[in-house]
Amino acid sequence: MAEQLIISVSGMRGIIGENLTASIAVEYGFAFGTYLKNNRQRNTRDTAEDTMSVCIGMDSRPSGEMLKSAVTAGLCAVGIDVVDLGIVTTPCVGVMVRELGCAGGIVITASHNPIAYNGIKLLLGNGVAPPAPEAEKVKRCFLERNVSLADSVHCGRVTCSDRTDATHIAKVLAIVDKDAITAKKFKVVLDSVNGAGGRITKKLLAEFGCEVSAINDEPTGLFAHGPEPTAANLTGLCEAVSSGRADIGFAQDPDADRLAIVDENGTYIGEEYTIALAAKYIFSKRTGNAVTNLSTSRMIDDMAGKTGGKVIRTAVGEANVAAAMLENDCIIGGEGNGGVIDLRVGPVRDSLVGIALVMQLMVETEKTISQLAGEIGGYYMSKDKFPADQDQARQILESAKEVFTEAKLETTDGCRFDFDDGWLHLRASNTEPVMRIIVEAKDRPTAQKYIDQVTTIRTRVLAR
């Protein structure tokens, strides 16, 4: 059975040539442009016909140009100007939305999904993805095609900007001590999976005086390995760090909003450590609170607790985390998928921010990554996913509630069950037709106990 096009708070995501086509992308451009115009009318008394602009960037997937052109056509057709940023990272677009004073931003990306996929991610003028109620308005415009096309004089116009890399890098350099990092002359291996991150990240590492060995750094969009920065996909990076006697290895996903780390021994330490290490540095310098999602390790709670801070938990999704950070004026945030958010740079997950903060931590502590990870570890975590349609997902969640009656239950996003010896999070993905299961416990046998119980539930439901 063919997959359905997914429209969620994460924007639109689908399979090129199957359910995500140029005509659909044009219609989505109509919808987002119409939403932006309607939103301005709702929030201002100014009736002047001032032009509005949207900046658009894309990761390196071969289908990106087709989708970018189609979305651009849709925006221009409803009277929205477009600033074309070219191949850039998702956090780059978040930075440039605010730098250029745009009404919104679009990233043509399917993030960590395989090459068959692509997507259209939306950002508002503040650089944050639309919250659920606003995303629903865009979706309604798209489904109902409730749009108003501009005449020939008032169609939008397209310009280009080449300021993105320099603007973003300057913001990242401002939050760390560049000279202190440069003095260390770190030896770094970078794996950008032939996505959008290679060019700008090599520039940042050059600013830090690093000796860089870049692999898979050409923006061809032909991924050299699975695009999600997991242990199974990063064996080549691990080998390159070990054989090259590097100080650290960094891995990005195709749109470079996520960062995974390999230590100096060539050991993959995992995406969860990215936000934990970044938080360790931030909490050593500043007093305040953090935000993360329900699926992220308790390691960040440990980092916050040492300085009297607390961690606010949200539903999974960058928009949810960023909104809570802004509302609570938090000093650090992100998600356990390798995404770090520092509002001084922007309210978007940003691998460049993660790189800078982790390297600054290494400088100030004079410790290796393996030493730092050893200091903040102590939990066993398992992440997995399995196919499930909406009805199956609902049945699995209801069955889990009946099985885990002794747990503290949180239903903000699927079901998170908190036990004395760990926690379990079951949720339907916003970006794939799957369910995700994340378990963290004091040790592997304890985690496996909960995994086995979910497997029994899943087998029973899927057999119906």
C-alpha cells in the first residue's frame, strides 16, 4: 500500500513521484503565502499593500530544485516575494528569516529520511516552525485551496542572497571564545553525508583553526550511508577518527540540524550526548533552565540539577521545544536526536551550535570527549521504530495504558510511562508512518523488560 502524504507541525513530507509532486508543492506555496497574508491582516490594522517576503533554502537532495521552484511559483502567484538562499542548512534558514526581516521561511528537506523522500518545512517570521494551531490553518488553506491569486502586476519577485554562511557563522562565533578554541588546534573528522552541512561547517572549523578531514562533504544529495546519524550508519566516521588519531568526529544529517559525536577512540557516543554536553557547558557559565522533549535522556536533568536549574519537557518537535524556550527565557534547549538550540543564535536545532559548545567545553575542562561522556553517562537507552498506521498506533497506546498501570503517565505526546527504574515513551511519528519506542533505564536488562512488554502488545495488535 502506498504511503500517504504527511502534513503536520513539521510541514509536508512525502515520496517524490508518488505522493509529493510539483503540483502539490505549488499548492502548498499557495497555502503558506495565503496564510501569511491572512495572518498579517489579523494582527495589524495597516491595510497598505506592502510586499511580504519568504526566504527559501534546501538541502542537497536531487529533487530539491524541483520542489523549490514549485513552491517559489506558488508563493509568487499569491503575491509573496521570495529570497532564494540556495543549498543551505535548516538552521541557516532560521537565521536568515530574522536577518532579512522575512514574514516566513521554507526549507526543502526531508531531514534524516532516505533519499526517496523530500519535504517542505515551514518557519514563521520569528524563525520558529508554526505551533500546531497555526500549522492547522496552513493545512486547511492547502486542503480547501482557499487562496487568492495575484494579478500580473502584483505577483511576487525572486531575488538571491549569498550572505547566509557568513551571517550564521558570525552568530555562532559570538557565543564562544574563538581564540581559546583556535589555540588547541583540534584534529576533527567531519561527515556531512553529502548533505547541506559540509560547506558551512568546514568554514566554521577553519575559523576555529582545526585540522579537518572531511568525508562525504560534497552536496550531491546522494547519501554515502543511511542519512540518520546513528551508530549503524557511522562506522566509516568511527574508523576515520580512530585511524586518523583525531580528537573528535562530528556527523550531521542532510539538513544539518542534528549532530552526533564520535570520541577520540573512534567510539560513537550517541546523539543523546550532544545536548547533554552542550548543556554541561552552558550550565557551567549561566544560571537558568532548559527545555527538551519527552523522549530525551535524563542526562540533561542531571546537568541542570547540579546548578539548581530545572528541565521543562514538551511534546516531541522542534517547534514545541523552541516555543517553550522563548516563553520561559531558557538558556539552552534541544532534543535527544542531536539537536541543540541556543536562542542567542536562533530558535532552531543547529549542529554548528552543538559543535561550538562541545569544543568550548573540551577547551575549558581540558578533557577528552570520552572523559566528558563518562562523567555524565550512567543510563542505558534504546530507540527503535516499527510500522503502524493511525488505528494501530491508537490500539497500541490504549493497550500500553492497561499494561503499565503502576507508572506515572504523561499523554502530551503519545504516552510516556515513568517508573522508579526508568521510563518508556511510545508515540506515532510526525514525519513517518511509524511508531517510535524510546526506553531509558538504569541498565540494559531493565530496559529490555519494558521493550519485551511493548513487543507483546505490538504483536497482539498487529495480528488483529
